[in-house]
Amino acid sequence: MQLAVLGLNHNTAPVEVRERLAVDGSELEQMYTQIMANDRIYEAMIISTCNRVEYYIVTDDFLCNIESVLEIVSEHCGMERTELRKYTFIHCGEDSIRHIFRVACGLDSLVMGEPQIFGQVKDSFENCRTYGGAGTFLKKLEEFTIKTTKKVRTYTGIGENPVSVSYAAVELASKIFGRLEDKSALIIGAGEMCELAAKHLMTAGIGRTTVTNRTYEKAEKLACEVGGEAVEFSAFKDMLKNSDIIISSTGATELLVTAADVKDAMSHRKKKPMFFIDIAVPRDIDPQINRIENVYVYDIDDLKAVVDANRKQREKEAVKAMEFIEDGLEGFYEWIESMKIVPLIKSLRGQFEEIKDAELKRFSAKFKIDSEQEQAKLEYLVSAYMNKVLHTPLKNLKNVSAVKGKYSLDEALKILFELEDEK
Amino acid sequence: MYFDLSILCSVLALLHITLYFFLGYGRLVTITNLFAVLGLIFSSAQFITLWSSAHANPFGSMSGLLLFLSQALLLAYILLFFKFKRPSIGLFIFPLAVLFIIGARLLGGFSAMHNPQAASLWLYIHLPFTIIGTAFFMVSTFCGIMYFIQERQLKNKNFGVIFRRFPPLDTIDRLINTTLYIGFYTFTIGLLAGLVWMIYSSGRINVFSPKLVFAIITWIIYSSITFYKQLKGMSPKDTALSTIVGFISVIITYIGVAFFVAG
């Protein structure tokens, strides 16, 4: 039995194709039923997020059975199989396990190291249990995926250092002010960048947000979304003295905030720091303001430099993460190897059970033990004896089965029964 | 043996905090804290052992003073970590703690008590409180230095390892305030206890005692900073600068007093 994955993601398919293949919650049950209808597919799991759709199957013949999954997917999205093949990838065996570990750790994400994917993978495992796709293999894979991802998140900095401009801006603000709960922000503009930055500030727990825009209604709408207040564009300079963080992204062609405005604001602030983030091109905030004491100005290029540095840092961390993934893979393969011995153990135990039953029958007949109570006591005794005798060799059989090596019969006997040479 | 163990633990704490600074693994901070606590336990054990075996005034020699100062620094690190969870201050504290313990070891044990009567309760309040106060003043100076380093990173837009590991400016400011106030209050208690002890042991306050002159100048410098902060308010940058200037003034005064005594 091995794991195989058929999938597509932001690297292999454009958004139009990803949209068509996406499986929403209401379709999951039907998809699981269709996939599991194939007798040769023993377990299955579907991961469907905005950036990826992946079908994992546990099978003994992945080439044939992945084709049947492709057929189901083709029917579901209404795309020809030949067309679908252009956008999909297939991994099997070790590669598919490595792939799911990479996905869960965020190494395969559009924004490397983003944490949401881990939750989505955990949800997918849960859905797979709910819709009958999970068996021993996937349950163990879930355990290893969670363990490996947690290790990667704990011991590497893959999730640290923001890699989006708006988030980097908020992180920089946190680097100056620490806690944002008692700080106030002024957002100049109501475009997409301002909206993102305002939402990140809200998530970071900013104390007060004020939004201003040339079109007052837009400012009011954004203020409403982020739980702040709107002010008229003509009045925003009066707000500077009460604002710790100022984020600006407007289409203005002239400077909106000059050094004189900031000097005036600082005279009312008892030298409390001010942090300006200028995401606009052309710039809204005079770069000379950075020269004023306790005032920090960052423009879009500075933020991009932060993002690039952070991205490089995450790439370095990804190398460390791969070491943990390889360790996880090794551990999982040890489990797979140990599972190969299970049929042998079952057969051995079955043989002992048969002997036990036959001997009990023979003994009861010979000594005329008819009472059910007496027979139960006898069976309890023999079963206990048998279990004790088998416990050590079966335990050792499982433990050493993953270790590749050849033993002579006497060595094997010593290992199984933990025997020592008679002196 | 406790001397060697406390040196070893402090060196290991320094090593792990340096590794954390460059590698960023959170687990290294846990190990650092463990060694800091062990270092404090062993240096305290050493202090108690010497005290009880020599029956000497533990603060009566330079060795004892340095040992207690290193304990106070380790204690300051542990308390500040629990309150602020910012381990990078250890980069400044541990080297000094290591130096002080090594210094204490090289200078030998405690000297025998010259004047048993001098060892009153007031002395045992005066010296520990003064030393703990000095340790916190030292830490506030380190925080002031950290503030200027981090401020430069932000102004010059350097996003390297210092920017990532040093605390935010606001947090450094809170660290400075906390250490400054703890230092000031403990030093004040120490100074007052010292004056009472002086009256008890010699019947009067000897205003020409170099130690007293030094202590009073230190107190005046730090009380000026704290009162000015309370009354007029100070920007974080000015506070950081005042801690550094304050500590340099203390060192200059100390050297001046030492020369005066030698003279």
C-alpha cells in the first residue's frame, strides 16, 4: 500500500482553473463517496483551499487508481482529462508524504510560511474521517503531519517576519510602539492598501483608528469596517498631534504632510514618537520628516526592502524546515515498515488461538468438565499464559522489523525472546 | 565548588543567549533562563557558604561585594524576563555577571570582620539594598544603550539581526523606567539605612566619608532624573540618554572619590 496525490496549486494552474476544481463543503461527501467506490482505493483525503486542490489516495496500484480519481475530478469540473493533466501534478510514495508535510508547514504556499494552511490541512483530515476516507494509514499520516508541522513552527522562524507590504508596515509600527492597544492610527486614503493596513492594525489591537479621504463617504465606509471614525480631509492635519501611526496611500501628486506640519504636531506631543508609513507613489509624506527627532518615515521602497529581507530569511528557514520534514518522513517510513509485520503477527496469534481452542476442547472432554463456569476459568488461565508467552517476542518482532538486517535463526531467537547465553 | 559552578552557569547562559541572538531558536531562551537561575542559586550558595564558614561580614571585602553584585544582576535579569519576556538584555547582563563572579573568585573569600559591633542590622540592610540599587542602575544603562542602538536601526532602516532581536522602542522605554525606579527606591532605602548605621556605630554622620560622598552623589544624580521625569515628563530618548549620562557620572564620581581617598 502506498500514498499517491493528484493535485494542482498556484504554481501549476491559473486561478480560473483552480476555481473550477475547488470542492466546497457541500460537495465533499459526494466526492468522497465517488472516490471510495473504487475497491482498490482503501483510503482517501481531499484538501481544497483557494490556492490548491489535492486528492490523496492510499492504494496498491497508484497508476490505475489515480486515473480513476482524475476521471471523477474531470466529471466534477467539466474539463477534459487531457486538458486537466496540463495543470495537475502527481506524486507517489515517499514524494507524496514529503509533499503533504511541505504543504502543512506552509513551504508550498504562495506566501511561504503562512500559518493558515496548517489549520486547513487539519480540517481536511477531519473531513476525511467524517466522510469515511480515513483508515490506519491516513490516521497515522495525520499524526505525523501535525507533529512535523509543530516542530517546524517551533524550531524554525518560517512563520516569522511578514512578507506582505501592509503587514510589514504594521510589524514595523509594533517594533517602535510594542503594544498597540493604547496607540492611535490615522489612515490617509481609503484604497486597497489602506484598507489592508487598517485591517492588520485592527487585528494587532490598535487602540483608535481615524480614517480620512478626499471622498468622505469612502473614509466613512472604511472607518465603519475597522471600527474607527472618519474625519473630513480638510481637517486631518489637526489629527496629527494625536496620532502615533500615520499610514498614507492616496493618488495625490503633491506632498500632503510636510516637515513643518510634523514639527508643529511634535511640539504638542512631548517628543512622543510618530511613525509614518507612506505607501503612495508619488509620495504623500515629505521624506525629510525622517530627520526630525523621534519621528520615523518609511516609504514603499523601504517596506519592499523589509519584505525582501524577510522573504530571504524565510527561505533560509525553509532549509532548516526541510531537515525536520526529512526526519518526519523517516519516522513515518519506520512505522510503515513495522506495519508490514502485522499480517505475520496476526497469523502467528491465530495459530496459537487455534491450538488453544483445540486443546481446551480436548481437555474438557477428557476430564469431563461440563460446567460453563469451570470452562471459563480454564480458558482465562490458558489465554493469560498464551498472552504472556507471546508478549515479548511479538513486541520485539514489531520493534526490529523496521531495522533492515539479516539475522541467523539463533540470533533471531535471542532477539525475540530476549534470551541470554547460559554460562 | 559553588564558585566554579556559578561561573560555568553564567558562561553557559551567555553562550545560549548569544546563540539565540543569531539563530533565533526559542528553546535557547529557555536554556538561557535555566542557566541564569542555576547561576543565581550557585552564587547564592557560595555567598552563604563563605559567610557562615568565615563568620565574616560578607560585604566587608571586594570579593563579597562583587559576588553579591553578580547575584543582583542575575536576579535583575530573571525578574525582567518574567515581566517583559525580552531575553536580549541578557547579552549585556551576563558578561558583566561572569566578570564579577570571576573577580570575586580571584580576590579570594571574605575578610574577617574588623569591628564585630559594626555588623548591626542596619549594615545588613544598607549594603544589599545599595548593591541591588546599583545593579538596577547598571541594567537601566544597558537598556538606554539598547534604546539608542534600536533607534539607529529604525532611523537608518537596517533590518538585520539587531532589529529583529532587540525589543521595540516602547518596550525598552518601559524596561528603562522599571529598572530606574526599582534602582532608585532600593538605593534610597540602602542609603538611609547606611546613615542610620553610621549614627549607631560611630555616634554621628561622617560627611567626609568617601563612601558616603559617593553614595549621596549617586543618589542626587538618579533622584534628579526620576524627579524630573515625574514632574516635567521626559521623552523615551531623553530618558535613555539620562540613564547613560547618569551612570557615566557615577563612574566618574567614583574614580574622583577613589583619587580623593588615595590623595
